[in-house]
Amino acid sequence: MRVELTADECRAAAYAGIHRRLDCIARGRTEIHGAAAGGDYWTIDIEAAAGELAVAKALGVFWVGDTDPITDRHGGDVAGLQVRHTRRPDGSLILHDRDHDHHVFVLVVGAMPAFTIPGWIHGANGKQPEFWRQPPRVPRAAFFVPQSALTPLAPAQPAAAA
């Protein structure tokens, strides 16, 4: 599924990402996984927000753009879904031990304004031994779920209901 954000949607995502980054700085929060992505936290936060907005647009739901990490961890990024973003066209959906098994995780690939949504998976289904790896130059091991293992996201139908 391909999603193209408008200029105004890109602007809204950029504002949300900037707000998230400034909030992290103000609270002195340390990065959990961002260093593995190269440490460009401003870009990471902005593109991740845009990925969330792309999922909301694909599903026809409102995107809150929340900046509270507690709300995000427990309530999801979009309509109860956890959104994971990568710029790599062949990128995997990355899950960590601390991710909830019962949550639904959606992979978004691309950069503003164009994204693709390869699909989704329940946390427990993604935490399989065959997906566990420690890639070179990445400081942490995790579950790297390939796009081929994801269930396609149906337009205007939240995966959480699937």
C-alpha cells in the first residue's frame, strides 16, 4: 500500500517530530534504540511521526501526533496500533523484548512525502527465534521481522480488528 502525504501533512508531521525531540531534550531522556539508526534524532523523530500520519491516512482515522512516550507505549501510535518506521526499502519491522506481545505493529517504509506500508504483525508472532539477530554495526540485538512475514494492511480497516 502506498501513501503520499500532502505538504500540509508533512508540515504537521515535522512539527510533531520537532516537538518530540525538544521534549526529549527538556526531560533529559536517553535514547533507547535511536543510536542504532545513526543517531540523527531530529530526522528519526520527524520521519517516524510522518510514518504514523501515513498509517492514519491509509486507515482513514485521525492522527493525534501524541508526544507522550507513556501513551504511545500503552495506547499505540495510531488507532491502537504501534507504528515502526524505516527508510530502507528492504527494511524489517524491528521488535524488542520489551514490546508487548498483544500489540499490533505496523511497518512503514520511506521518507516524506512518500511511504509504503508493507503490513503488520502481532508482537508475539514477530518474536520468533528465526527473526532474532545482531546485525553488524548495530549495538543491540532484536527481532527483525522481514516484510514477507507481514500481513498486508487493508485500506480503511484497522489491523487491530483483524
